Amino acid sequence: MNEIKVPILISAKKLLSDAAHLNPGPWVNHSKYVALAAKNIAKKCNNIDEHIAYTAGLLHDIGRRYGVSHLQHIFDGYNFLSELGYPFLAQIALTHSFPIKEVSSYFGKMDCSKKDLIFLKKYLRDVKYSPYDKLIQLCDALAFPSGFCLLEKRMVDVFLRHGPTAFMREKWLKTFEIKDKFEKQMGVSIYKVLPGVIRSTFV
Ligand SMILES: [Fe+2]
């Protein structure tokens, strides 16, 4: 994993804070919690680097710097991080919403061009997910802007905001499968490493 290029911590935080100025919103705190979850899970997994995990979490939604959008944000994030020279993080910006490789499993509007959709379909078909892609897919489903939460709560929240989508069951089953695999590696429940999860889930 030595060849993975990511910004140093101060630069990653600056990228997020610059984006927060351009498009303030709950997504910024959500990104911080995703990063913390990724780092804490990484600490317990010997094949995952904490700093890469944390940075990937901080920047997975960076495409939101360009404004409020739905699916478009993953292309914006991919292009932004690619141009900065971080192809590994760019991949995660594109894959973080796809535990299953089905474009139509996305919750939210397909507010992108037809060309982008074709690109995404091919990309998902060809890409081999790294442990970091899966880690951020999982952590994305564990973090509200106000803190960590039970996976099931976030799933219901997304469902209530966007309604049902194709492959919903498959997507959720895959997310649970990813959780189970990480827990096996960690030897503890993921919730053990998410501070305040009980309060933020139930209060
Ligand atoms: Fe996210």
C-alpha cells in the first residue's frame, strides 16, 4: 500500500474547510465523522493505514464543494481529486455510494449527464474495490452530521428522505456483509470504536 498518495493531514483538513466555505452544510460534519469512524476501525485492522483511512473519509464527499447536488457530487469529487493527483482518493469519491456495483442502487437524484452515467457504469464494472473503498462505504452509513449511529437507523433515514430504490435489499445486505467482515478482522463490534454512538443513535 506504499504507493497510495494522499495529502498530509493539514492539507486534507484545508481541502475540507475550503469546501465548507464554498458550500456549507451538514455534509461537512458528516465527512468528519466518516473520517473518524474510518480511522478508528483502521486502528484495529492490520491491512489498513489509519491516515489513508482518515483522509479518505474526510474527502469522500469533497465533490459537494461545488454546491448542493445528488449523484453529481461523486463525479465532482472524482474529477477534483484526480486533478490534484490523488487517484486513489478519487476512486473512493466515486465508489463510496456503491457497496453493490449497480448505478441504479443510488439513493437520490441522477442529476448528472448521460455521459457520466455511462462512465460510472463501466467504472463500477471494471473496478476492484480495495479495503478502503469498502471501509468508506461502511462508514458513510454510520455517520450522521451529529454523530455516529446504528447502521439500521441511517438506512431508514436515507429511505425516508429518498424513498425506495432499485437493489435496496441487496445494497443493505452488502453493507451488513462489509460490516461483518470488518468486525471479524477487528475482533470487536464496530460500535465499540464509535464514541457516543448510543447517545447519537437514541437521543
Ligand atoms: Fe458521505
